[in-house]
Amino acid sequence: MILKALANGTVPLTSHDLGCADLLAPFNGDNISDANAILVQDPWPDQMLRSLRMGLDLYSNERSQWDHLASNAAAFEFSWEHSASTYLQWIS
């Protein structure tokens, strides 16, 4: 579901422990050129709500950063060809 969200330019909000979080570049305020997701340490309601509010604030008040974050999400590539070639490079 996260990969489909990325393909549609939706910024995922997820935990470091869930799904494909290890493939994502979490937004931390300083890495807007690379970030494509909002991640929390643990999927606890308070952390998720805090991060959701941060994303809403970014969307409302820092629209250029939000647009860049969404663009990075849409540009994320995880096709079979890309993932297989990355894996082959990693094991070489």
C-alpha cells in the first residue's frame, strides 16, 4: 500500500518498523531534497498524531516544501528491474 501511495505522489506516514520503511527517506526538516515520507519511531497514537500535525502544518504553511516532498514521493521507483539491479549491486 505504501508503494502505491508513493506512485501517486502521496506522502506516507508510517513507522520505522512497518512495511517498507527501510526504503523510505524520512523528512526531518533539513533533508527536503531527499525526503519522501514522514516516519515515526513507534506506531503509537501520540507519535502518529504529532507527525500528522507536522505534515498538516507543512502542507498549510510551507507549501513549497510539501510540494517538494510530494514530488519526491511520486518520483520514488521500486520497479522489479530497479529492485533487482539494486540487489545485485548490493551482493556484488
